[in-house]
Amino acid sequence: QLHSPMGFVGSLPGVGTELFQGSPEFKAVSRLRTVTVECEEARMVVTVKKDLFATGHLVKASDLSLGPQKCSFIKDGMGIAVVFEVQLHDCGNVLKMTDDHLIYSTQLAYAPTPLENLPIVRTNGAVVPIHCFYPRKLNVSSNAIKPTWIPFFSSISTEERLAFSLHLMNDDFSKVRDSNIYYLGDVVHIEASVITANHMPLLLFIDSCVATLTPDKDSSPRYPIIDYHGCLVDGRSEDSSSAFRLPRPSSDKLRFDLDAFRFYKDARTIIYITCHLKVTAVDQAPDSANKACSFKYGNEWTPLEGEANICSCCEMKNCGLASKQQDGRWRRAVASELGKFGMTKWEEKTIGPLVILDARSE
């Protein structure tokens, strides 16, 4: 059983590459080990020796490509090797699952072209299957591997800061989910929390959340899930039942359900979710700048707590700051308390990658 990511060059039963096994060129490349793959956290690095068939004749780098999308190399090693670096979800890579592993598969293609416009070639083409295996469950206590390729949650806890965190949870929110794999039609359960230690009681809010295809929250495409200081805008869609969970379990936790989705016309199957978490004084009444509003209860915007009118700005998509008097009071109180310990009252947290697969067949 694999406990860390591992690469494999060659055909595997059930992974859809058996048709290449009869190719003498493929057998030669596999035997000669002139193609190697290194499987990293979020990408694969494929190195191809230019003496691909160990005959002394070097192939042209431009005749090599990776994957159905024919991605090109990023480095030509001056007569020795050609290097490809691709993200796991790029270049048309195929994702398959077993009980224990995620398998990302692609293929190296060699398509010889004539030299100097001559009408002949001297080698056959070749297609070499390439696979990266990633264990679906990793022992996070092991010092041998840091499983950052699947950072299910992100949290920071030091003596100098509040400990904000964001977790994927199981269906009843009783524990952190042990897998990041979902199917279209599934519900993603997310819990935000903050550890306040022995300091003043604080009320946690999710100011915003955005989904992206990379860990960079500003990358494109991007899809807002929560916006306008706590409006769960994904729930406004007719095909969505996303909403904050009632009731709030405690002042330092906030939960919401999110219908699984993928980006339209994009073959990539993973997403990252980045949320802006913040706290207010627990005795401050929720307002338009500090709220948790869902749309699905009664087909209108409804707050998790507080007066109903604090959510009216969600429909207008314009939720400014609350009254300066009220805002100033809690800002002074919270800032004073947290300032004693050098703490911040907000933080951005990211979970991902979430692997979103096609809907389960009936």
C-alpha cells in the first residue's frame, strides 16, 4: 500500500491504456526507462531523455507533447532531456479512483516530423502512458510525509493570534471529514470556527467566500459563494439549496451547506474555497456588515440571528458598513481586547483542493 505519492510509467489494467501494450516502441521506452515521472503535491513533472529509444539518435523536443491537449515542454535540457511540468488537472489528465488511491493519468506522445523539410522520417511514433498515484487517506502524524497535496483544512494557532479555522465536515458535523472527494449532487458541509482562549467572548462571521481552480483567490475563473458581508449568494440560484445551518452551535462557530459544483466548460475537477472570517463582540447585535443571511428559508433573505431587515441589502447587492456609532463601539472594545495580545480580528482561510467528480450513476 502506498503511503506517499508515486509515479508510474507504463500500462495499468483498468486505467485505459492497454491498447498501447502491443507497441514495440512503447515496450522499448518502458524497458529503457528513458521516461520518468515525479508526482508532486499538485503537479507532475515528466522528464524525457532525448535518446528516447537508446539508439544514439536524439528526438526533437518539438515532436514531444503531453496529454490529449498536447501540452508542450517547459525546459529543453540542451541535448540531454526534455522536461514537462503540468498541474494534475491540466492538459486533459484523467482522474480515476480506487478504494485507496486517486490516479491521475496522461500520456507522452512522440510524433516525429521530417528534418529540414525532408519528406522522410526515420523513427516510429510512440505513446507512453504515465500515472501518478495519491493515497486517499494519509497519516498526518507521520514525519515521513507532509500531506499538503490534500490540505483538508487550514488553521493557525499561536500565542499571538486568534485561531481561525475552516473545515470540511461529515454529514452531521460531528467530526472533520476524512475525504475531500465529492460528486455532483452531493452537499459539502463547511464549518468555520475561532478559538478565543480566555479572552472576551467573540461572535464569528463569514464575511465572504470565493471558489477558484487554484489556491489563489484572485485567479480566474472565480465564483462568489458568500458575498456582501455575509450573504450566502450561492443559495440565491434556483438550482441551489445552499444555506447557513440553523441554529448556530456556539458563538465561535458558524456552519453552512454548499451544493457541489464545477466550473462550466472547464475540464478541471478540483476547486479551492477561500473565506474571509472575522469576529465581533458577542453582545453586539448583528447588522448589515456583520451577519449570516440565507435565501432559501421562505424564499426570501433570512438572517441566522438578528433583525430580518439586516439581510435586505443582500438582494440589492450593496451592504455597506453599519452605523458608525454602533460600529465604533464594538471596534473599540474588540480592538482594545485583542490589541493587548497582538491579535487580529479577521483572517482568510482556504480549504482545498476539493475533488468534484461526475454525478453518481443510478
